Amino acid sequence: MKSPLMLAALAAPLSVQVLAQTDSQVLEPTVVTATRTAEPAGETLATVSVIDRAEIERRQARSVPDLLRTLPGVSIAQNGGPGQSASVMLRGTNSDHVLVLIDGVRVGSATLGTTSLQDLPVDQIERIEVVRGPRSSLYGSEAIGGVIQVFTRRGGGALTPRFSVGVGELGTASVSGGLSGGGEHAWFNLGANFEQTDGINACAGRPFPYAGCGVDQPDRDGYSSHGVSARAGYAFNERAEVEFHLLSAESANDFDGSAFSGNKARSSQQVFGANATLRPLDAWTLTLTAGRSWDDYRVFYDDAAAAVFDQFVDRFQTERDSLSLQSDVTIAAGQLVSLGIDYVDDRVSGTVDYAEDARDNLGVFGQYQGSFGAFDLKLSLRQDDNQQFGSHTTGSAALGYLFANDIQVALSYGTGFKAPTFNELYYPGFGNTALDPEESESIELMANGPLPLPGRMRGDWQLSLYQTEIDDLIAYDSAIFAPANVDSARIRGLEAAADLRWDDWTLAGNLTLLDPENRSEGANDGNLLPRRAEQSLQLDLDRTLGRWRAGATLQLVGERYDDLANQVDLDAYALLDLRLEYAFNPALRLQGRLANALDETYETAYLYNQPGRAFYLTLRYQP
């Protein structure tokens, strides 16, 4: 944190996600990801952001990375325009230090260790919960930086159809539709979507010296996707209910690459799950969850000049089965004890012959949540037994205090770990079976409360200070020509946020200050970790005028480096999005969005292009 821009940013107005309703309509969201139990977002001792359906539609976002990029503590690096691979980093940790769940089921690639969030259909999402900070003591591996949980639409109520159609620049077109409903005891939702775009030239790489994608293919790299979702449940009575859910997303995207790496990809992500909730006693709840997820990635190569079309290159496939049993018991007023067992079985297949192609993990965890007057206490402990790397123990503790003026202060500590991926362990000619899990320790001081505002003005604020130390980071070791536990990092950060509501006006934004220091031995010791900005700031302004609603989002991102040696600079950039909406009636709306209104030229990864100014128009019917 060396730049004077940081001091200037501290003087800027602070705010976070805002709800564009009147005070009488603002309801505090309930979150489940932070503790694996339902609790009001304002009472959790974790740092949580919730993006609900209303926020998704207000922002007119076109992808999950587009939604996440404006949250505090989130860094996005995308290899080109729409549909290109995107890395999501929470609080300066690596992209594979983020656990991703869909309706409670663990998803992602067991070979890469990441999830293709850019392919998840936004129109099928009800809300997203982002928990920043370690959660390995509840979820096990990967949750060093935090957890992102995506919830699909649930349905319920009267039989209700919905649809949207959209067009835009870059040859963009989209259509989605769905039907939801239910009865006194049931609920269901069915949905489908399709999107395509001609895209932009994803990469301006060069073969000599090798940089970016390593090739120069100045063409448009298109993208198309389609998906379906289904969710249904039935409550037999107040003590027993069951639910099933399905999400499938298929995509095809072109990128810039060689005959060795390919330049066309076809991918598929699917997740299916079921859960049953039983309440044998008023104070006792049992939850059984089962799921299966698939991640299938196929690569091809096209070269019209050489008369090569759809030449198959590689395939990587992950199948993951998961089963969880959780028991929550209220032992006294304000005292909740949770005990649970998680089982995960990973299998990989494709064109690469791994020495081991399957492994399982059994995790046992316990959690205590207690309220003692103004004090809140949360303790959790977990033991994971992995077929490949053995046992690992993680824990966390948080203590909060609520003052009489509704200001809450919380201090928390947690440990995390990340198991090596199949590529790191077994990839032929590269893997190292002697790898240990990556480990972390984090401490955080958080405070939040209402803003002292006059009259009809309302608002809230939140401040977080944290430090994370990560040891045994896995990196390529030239001494053994294989990955090894040779790196370490210390990440310090500050996140400040607030929101302001006044009649038809809402003002929102957030500030992140980050010091992601490389602590590895050697020439890179003391450098900044790549692709993490030391400063980022977002401001949102919205106003409703009768049938009209207008808004703007300004995002400022500071300079970064693209490499560990800190020799390749990525310039700071400013993105301004403008949006306008007209409601013909409560059900039918016309939306317009001008993305990157300043036509900023910028990169989130070196030599990978990002779209310039583009206009999108959407007609949405949602009773």
C-alpha cells in the first residue's frame, strides 16, 4: 500500500450494494453460506455480500463475473471478452482458493481446481452469497479466500410465466424464459436460456518472445451458451420437506491459440442435487444433502488457411459425487450446536492418462453459535481425511459485541487449506505426488452499523481489516522440474462500505485497499502478487422517477502487475456503466445499458483485450 492514490481513495464516499426500494420495503436478507445455518446478514460475524434477483436485474448484468467484479475484495482477470475464461480472486488469494457451490453442491474442475463462472446462466440465478475470509472449518478444502454460493430460482406461489429478449452490439442476442408456481405445500421453477455474441479479438499475443496467448490471430472470438434449470420441492408438513434441483450450462467459445493448445472450446457444466429436511423436535433439525456435478471441457483447433476444421485436441472431465448430513440442535435460547459429515468423491477422465484418476474425502465438522446478551460467539472445528494427502484439521473462532447504538464489532480468526489438484499431483511429466496442502491463517477485525443520518435518510456502513498468511503455496520448481510447496504470501487488506437511501435516491459503492505481498524465497520476495490491484473503488447512483429508473456505476481499479517478477505493468482503468429502465406496467419493463460508456481501453490480463463501449437493450416480462 504505497501509492498516494490510496490516501485519496480514503476520502471518497463509501457505499456498498443498495436496494432500490423505499425503507418500508427494505428487508434484511437471510444468509446460509457463512455458518451453514440461516441467519440475518446483519447478524453474521462473517463478511458477506448478497446479490439478489432484484440487484441482478437492476444492474442488467450479463455474466456472473460481471456481477462479482464490483464487490469489495473481489479481483477479476478475464482472458478476453464475453465467455472467455475468468479468474475470480477473493481478498488477494489465488483463484483456486475459492470454493464454489451451486444450491449447496460443490462444483468445479478437479484438474484445474477452479470453476467456469463465466458460463453460468445469469437468468437462472435467484441470488449469490459471497463470504470473504476462510471457511475451511465448515467446508474443507479450497475455502481459503472464501466461498461463493449460487442459488437457482426456487419458484412458489401462483403459476407465473416469465421471459426476456435482448440485443446488443458485437452481434449479441439473448432469450430466456421460465415458468414457476406451486401450491400450499409445493414449489417449482423451470427455466431455459440462450445467448450468442460475435465477441472481440480475445488476445493480441505474440510468439516471440512468447507473451499472452502466444499467437497473433486478429479475428473475432465468438461465444454462445444455452442452459436449463429445474427446481421443485414439497413440504409434507412443518417438520418434513424434500427438494430437487438441476442446472445445466453448455457453451462454445472461440479463443486465440495454436494447434497444440487449440482455439475452440466446448464445455458443459451440470449439477443435480436433492435434499431432505426433518425436524423431529422443535429444537432439532436434520438435513441430508446429496449431489452430483459434472465439468466437461473439450478443445479443438481450426485453421481455415491450412484447411483444418474442428481438429480434436484434448478433453478433461470431472465427475464429483457429494453427500452431507448435518444436525442442528438448539440446546438453549440463543445457543445452537451443529454437527455434520461431508463425503466427496472425485473422478477425472479424458485424453490425459493420470496415474490416479479418483480420490475421496471424508470431513467431520462441529460448530457452536451462542448469544450472551450483547456478545455473540461462534466456534467451529473440522477434520478432513483425504485419500491422497491424509488428514487435515482447521478451525475458526469469532467474537462479536453489539453496542447500544447498534454498532457491532467482531474479531475473528480462522485457518484454511487447499488440497493439490489432479494436475499438480498426477499430470504426466509434470505432477508431484509428494505435495502437501496449501495452508493459511487469517485474522479479521470487522465493524458495522447504521449511519447517523437526519430525516428520512437511511444508511448503513461496514469496515473490515484483515491479514492472511499462506504457506506451502504450490508453484513450479525448476530444481525438480515439477510443482512443489515453495511459495508463501502475506495479504493485508481494508474493505470499507456504506449505503445511503433517501426517498427515490440511492447511493452506493465500496472501497478496497490491498497489500498482496509475495513472501517466497528468492528474487520475487517482497513483490506484489500478480493481477491484484492495491486500490479499487466503486460508486453506484440510482434514482426512480415514476415509471422510469436511471442509474450509473463507476468502477476505478488501480495499477497491477501481470507477473511474479513485477516487470509487466497493467494500467489503472475507470469503467462507467449507464443504465435506464422504463416500466410499461408492473410486469413489463424495457431496459437499456451502455457498458464502458467512456470507451476505456484496458486489460485485466496482459495482452488480453476487453470490450469497448457497447449498448444492450432488454425487454423483460416478470409478473
